[in-house]
Amino acid sequence: MRVVGLLLVLSACGLGESDADRSLGEKVLAVNEHMHARFKGTSAIATAIALSDLQRAHDEAKGVAALDEPDLLPQWQPYIEGIRAAASRIVDTDDTMAAAMALADLGARCAKCHAASGAKLVFPKTSPPGDVLKLPSQMASHQWAAARMWEGLIAANDARWKTGANALATSRLAITAEAAEPGHDLGIADDAARVHLFAARAAKAGSIDDRAQLYGQMLATCAHCHATIRDR
């Protein structure tokens, strides 16, 4: 991931010309490093929640909550504080549903900051896994699609979001889930149906808040399904 547009949220006022150039450069590098750390941390939180690993989600969220940006201009500080607060709420959650919705709120806050500042997030090109008839590829395809949705959410990137949502809406879910009957087998088939439903709705959602809500619901459903299959 690369970030374009950081100069807008930094200031070198009050510095001499040569010192300002050096100091501003250092500030840009520091903020860029934090952006990458924040992206890596939040992506890890999403994976942990999807796998129903709440402790790992808490541990990753602590790192995100600790990331401060003292060099940003005052008008951008509320965005950063909102992101840190959302990360702290993840740490305090007692279940994956609450953690998923808190992460979704964090993602929406990231998106609104990026949209307001004009920052552009550039992600590397990536292709979905190959043979979806094999279980490992099926699970990898879910992760691939969910990751594209997360990138699309935080970057306010329509193409990235729709690519992930459409892929998940039409993906083949795990054989264990597909073989179950709705209303039976601890709700596994119901979870599979919900994932497809939320993803299909997500592909049509336009606002950041609507996308965040659907992403949180989808992620929480993934967590429930994985926990059920693991603990059955």
C-alpha cells in the first residue's frame, strides 16, 4: 500500500527553510510509516475476528490504538482520535460481533479521513485464488474477497469495494457449510446464506456508513461460522 497526499495534513510553519524541508520530510515519513502500521494492524484485526480469535484481535487493536499523530494539523486530530477510540473499543469487546462492528466503525473513520484529506491509497494488484473446488482455495478466496472489501472501505475506493463484495457474493463457501441444512446443524447453512446476502447488499451500497455496517455484519457472520465449525 502507498499513500499519496500526506502533505495536506502536515505543517512546517515556524521553521527555517532548510530545517523546514528536513523536518517536513521526516514528518511525512513518520506519518507514512504509521499509516502502513495502521493498515497492517487493522487488516490483522479483521483476519483475527473472521477466524473468531478474539484475543488476537484485542492484541492487534492495542497496537492500532497506540498510534498517535502529533505532527498533523489540528483539524485532522479528531479523525485520528476517532480511529484510536474505535480501536480501543475493539480491545474492550467481549464477543466477535461487537469486535466486528467496532472494526467496521474504525474503517468508516479511516475512509472519511482519507476522503476529507484527499489522500489516495494505492494497493498492489492481486488476483483471486485458483481452483475454488478445493477447500483451501475456497477459504483463500473468501479471505481474498474480504480483504478487497476492507481496502475498498478504508480507501473509499468503489472499484476495490465492489470487486471484493461481488467475489464474496458469488463465491462457493466451504463444503461443510454448503452441505448443512438451513435451520439445522448449529446454523452453519444460515451463516453461509447470510454471508452471500450481506456481500450482495454490500456490492450495491454507496455510502461509507452503509458499507461499514454491512462489512461488520458480514465479518461477524464469518466469525460465527468458523467458530461453529471449529468447536462442533
